[in-house]
Amino acid sequence: MSRIGKRPISVPDKVTVTIDNQKVAVKGPKGELSRVLPEGIKVQQDGGTLNVIRENDSRVLRQLHGLSRTLVANMVEGVSQGFQRRLEIQGVGYRARVDGRNLILVVGYSHEVKIEPPPGIQMAVEGNVNVTVSGISKEEVGNLAARIRAVRPPEVYKGKGIRYAGEVVRRKAGKAGKAGKK
């Protein structure tokens, strides 16, 4: 039995869950999300809790049980509280700004990099170097944050680039033999 899959999901008061065969729709104060679960996985609502149940113990359904439970729990949390991902930009002259809905990055290329967010995702910039990506879908917030980081990943010699807040970048020493050669 999946340890994650058998845990119940508590539903806050302001969130409503609609279950129609394999489709689960969650509506809350921040918005609405829906997802179609795989065949063999069912969601049961018991008052203020949701339980994710699998039909049998086949290998595929055991693999999907915990995943499906986590996806439904993320939908419930997203429509009630939302998700955010923070990024930091480090490097001389590196900066970011928001132009309308788009994020404009200046990170050492000959041109500015423009990133368009998907619908329902907001971006904010604080102090030219701190970028916050927020929205109700954990998947979309994480994907957009990864796309922003991929524009200029942290470099290991000087540490320049875009990194997640709190990310530790292991630094390399550089050329050790350069000083001793004549």
C-alpha cells in the first residue's frame, strides 16, 4: 500500500470539489483547476476529506496511486493558498523587469530575453534582482521558474547567473597552474 496514496486530503471550508468519473475539479477563492485521473484511480469525498483509492494492486496502479493523491492535494492547496517560487539574479549588470505581463531579463547576452508567462501565472520583480513567480498550479509555477533559470544557469567559477532562492552553488577553484608557470 502506498504510504502517500492512502493519506486523506483535508479540504478547506472555502474549497469545493466536484468528482465526475475520472475528472476531478477543484474550485476555491484563488481560482479553479481540474484534472483527469488515470483509469483505475478513484477519488471519494467524505465530508471535508478526500481519499484516493486504486481498484487493484497491479504494478501500474501502485505507481500512480501516490502520484494521483499528490496531484489532487496540490490542486486543493493551489486554489486555497497558491504557490510561489523565488529566483535570485547574481552578476554585474544582470537585472530583470516586468513589462506588462512579460519578464525582461538582461543577463549578459547581446539582447534582452523576454519570457511570456502562461495564463494564470503572475511574475513580480523586487529590487531588479529578485523574481517571484506565483500562481495556483504548482506544475506551471515550477515549469516557468525552471524556464527562467535555464536562460542563464548559475556558473560554477564566479557564481553568476539565475538561481532559485536558497540554492547553493558549489564553486570551483579555477586554474591552479596559471600562477606557477612562466
